[in-house]
Amino acid sequence: MLISTTCEIPGKRVVKTLGVAMGNTVRARFIGRDIIAGIRNIIGGELKEYTKMMEDAREEAIKRMLENAEQLGANAVVNVRFVTSQIAQGAAELLAYGTAVVVEDVEE
């Protein structure tokens, strides 16, 4: 499955638009990460525990978006975007979405 943040994929042409494909995940902080992050917040530096948590969330949201696109019959998703929102104290949703399409090779 091809993924693009643009509306075109080089060497391909969109032959059918199938609709919005989306995938999301909700992640919550936990006390262990909060303690370590609190210490790093005082002394400075990257909050690696949260970076890893968000990286995992992005991967899961992309996986779910691709599964949704596949169910729609797509072989690509274009205009992929991410949105993050806080839904509860200490919990955030990460949503990946794009346009599910069918693409074919461009004939030269």
C-alpha cells in the first residue's frame, strides 16, 4: 500500500477515489513516565519516554488507517495528515487520515 502526504504519487495516476481512510489510537501517560519526564523537565532535555509513546501511537494509527483503506478497496492513501487532541486528563488521541484511492502506473 502506498502512502503520500501529497495529492499525487510520482509515476502513478489516481483512477478512483474511494473516500476517507482513517485510523486512530488513544494513549495515556503513566506514573513511571511522568516521574522520569518530571526530572528531565527540571534539568532539560528530550522527554524520550513521551517521544517513544507518540512514535508508537503514530505507527498504530497509520496501521489502522491502512487497514481501513484496504477495506475500502484502495491500493494507496494520499493527502495523509495527523491530528492529536487531548480527550481526558493525561490521555491523547492520535488520528491519521487521508484519501483512499486506487492508483495505476503512468504509461509513457
